[in-house]
Amino acid sequence: MTEAEPQPEIKIQPDLTNAVWQSAEGDDADPDQSRVEIAFVEDKICMRNGAEPDGPVLTFTQAEWDAFVLGAKDGEFDLDEDGNLPPLPPQKSADPAS
């Protein structure tokens, strides 16, 4: 008998009708310019491009958001001196036989 493949988690998009979107824009910000907006809805954190409010929304659990914030604080997403993301470390194999 073989073990079943793990299934991806299906996330239900929260109702964004009354979401209060927050951004770090200043008073002189161009509303047509790309900017990140965040909304805390139900038990999820939602992120979108404020210049495209009807565009796609990324939805995170609290644990996913915490991991993202910690990674950002640790410099995980910092660019190198050429403006590129550093290479990712090698992935560990999920196959115990390898």
C-alpha cells in the first residue's frame, strides 16, 4: 500500500466587501502608482496592488504572514549589490529514498 500524496490546502477567499485597505503611501502619493495594500479580514491577511483594487488579492494565514514578516526582517528578500535576489539554498529532497 502506498502513501497518498499530500493535497494542497484550499483557501477560501474571505469576503472583502467591507475590507479596510491600508498602505504606507504619503499624502502626495500617486493613486495610479503600484503600491502594496494590506487588509485584515476575519482571520486572514490580504494583500493587493492598490493601483489595481479590482485585481488579484493574495490571502495569508497568520502563520504564513508571520513567516513572511520574519523573513523580511532577517533580510531574506534583500537584493544583492547588482539589484538581484540572492540564489535560493538547495531544496532538501522530500523522497526519503534519495
